[in-house]
Amino acid sequence: MNLSGNFQPRIKIQSRNLNLWYGDHQALKQIDIDIHQNKITALIGPSGCGKSTFLRCINRMNDLIDHTCVEGQMVIDGKNIYDADVDEVAVRKRVGMVFQHPNPFPKSIYENLIYAPLKHRQVKKGNDCDELVETSLKKAGLWNEVKDKLHTPGTSLSGGQQQRLCIARAIAVKPDVILMDEPTSALDPISTKKIEALMMELKESYTLVVVTHNMQQARRTADFTAYFHLGELVEFNTTEQLFTQPQETLTSDYISGRFG
Ligand SMILES: Nc1ncnc2c1ncn2[C@@H]1O[C@H](COP(=O)(O)OP(=O)(O)OP(=O)(O)O)[C@@H](O)[C@H]1O
Ligand SMILES: [Mg+2]
């Protein structure tokens, strides 16, 4: 990587010696990874290798699952989010999440967007909310399609539109990191392309970490790629390097389709 000139890589998120157990099953083993700010990092690997588990460690969503135990550090902007003095709700505000299946609340498009910001007292009812709804939908590339029906149910949109609504909902809370767990695997190719284009735009303002089973998607969108296998981080590199010159046999077997 060229470190000369103006390019100053900034590490947004660092996991250090991160271990996670579900009961007595260890699902993550000593994960050390540096995630760059304003870049897209893809997490790839066979089913069950721990991608979603690792993603959920970045916003402490695993805390919501019984019998989980996390050891080690997940440092965001220099602070370990597992420290005792950290409020996990505040973490989830800064680190938004989008899931595989679009999951709008059973409420209007408008209410989907203002629900959390109102709860967190980030906005006041009225103009403030109207503005937030418009800017979030614009950032998610959905405004033109829904501006005349903001008060219809979010669930009445197409799957691809619902996923962009969920992205808008994540953005509305003003996070600085957005996690996406297989955000396009339930979508058709055209909706997928829109989300991928949106991801490329969003990285200007946010740090994105995206789980994908679609290696072409990782190659098209991600700056960095991490390959997980059986709870271990086997390889982490620029996407270009990882796909063209994998250092580990496990990685090359996976990306060449020999297993997974
Ligand atoms: N809530 C849970 N309770 C117990 N074990 C779990 C739980 N969630 C995941 N696991 C286990 O932890 C391991 C990692 O699962 P995880 O869901 O992180 O994998 P993944 O890489 O996201 O897989 P996929 O590609 O299928 O989504 C698996 O062995 C899985 O069975
Ligand atoms: Mg998963």
C-alpha cells in the first residue's frame, strides 16, 4: 500500500485477541483485525465460520443472546466497547446494522425513520423529523421513489426498496459505522446492483463492514477482505491481494470454489 503523499490510513476499529463462546462452543478464536475508516471491509468464509458472530461483536449485539461470553477487545476510535463503563445502547447508536432480510417495522416509511432518533432524543417532532426523513432517504437513494407515499407502510415497498429503507433507518441515527449481514442475498440482481452502488457512496461518510457469500460482490465493492474459517481469521488483506495472491491454502481453496 502506498503510504506516501496524502494517503493517511486511519484505523476505525481494531479487534484484539477477541474470543467468543456460545455456551461451551467457541465461535471466534483470537481475532485480530484492523478495519479502516471510510472503507468497505468484506467478511467472507464458509457457512458457520463466525462471520455474523464477528459482525455482531462490533456493536455488542451478541450481548442480546443468552449464554454468550466475549473476551478480548473491540476498540472503536481508541476505546474498547467491552469496557465496563461503556453503554451498549450508545454503541449501537454509533454502529448501525442492516440484516439479510429487510425488516422494516410494521409502521409507515416516515415512522420507520424517526422512531429511533425520537427515542434517543436526537430530533424533535415536526420540521426536524421531516428534514431527517428526507436526508436519510436521499442518502439511501430512495427519496425519489417514496417521497409521495411517506405515510404508507414500509412493508408495502419492494424487497430492494425495503432494504434501502433499512439502510436509511440505520443512517437516520447518525452512526459512523454501518454493519451489513448479507444485505443483498434476498434481493434480485437489479436491487443488488443498487445496494452495491449505494455501499460505494456510503463509504464516503461511513465505515462499512459487510458479510457476503457472493465473492464477486466482495471483489466489486470491498477495499479489504477478511477470510474466516472455523472461527479463525485465516487471512486479511486488500481485496485485490486476497483474491489474486492469497497467502493461505485455505483461502485459495475457498475463493477458487474448492469448498464452502
Ligand atoms: N445464537 C447462537 N447460539 C449458539 N450458537 C450459535 C449462535 N449463533 C451462531 N452460533 C454458532 O456459532 C458458529 C458461527 O455462526 P455464525 O452465525 O457466526 O456463522 P456465519 O459465518 O455467519 O454463517 P452463515 O454464513 O451460515 O451465516 C456456528 O457454529 C453457529 O452454529
Ligand atoms: Mg451469518
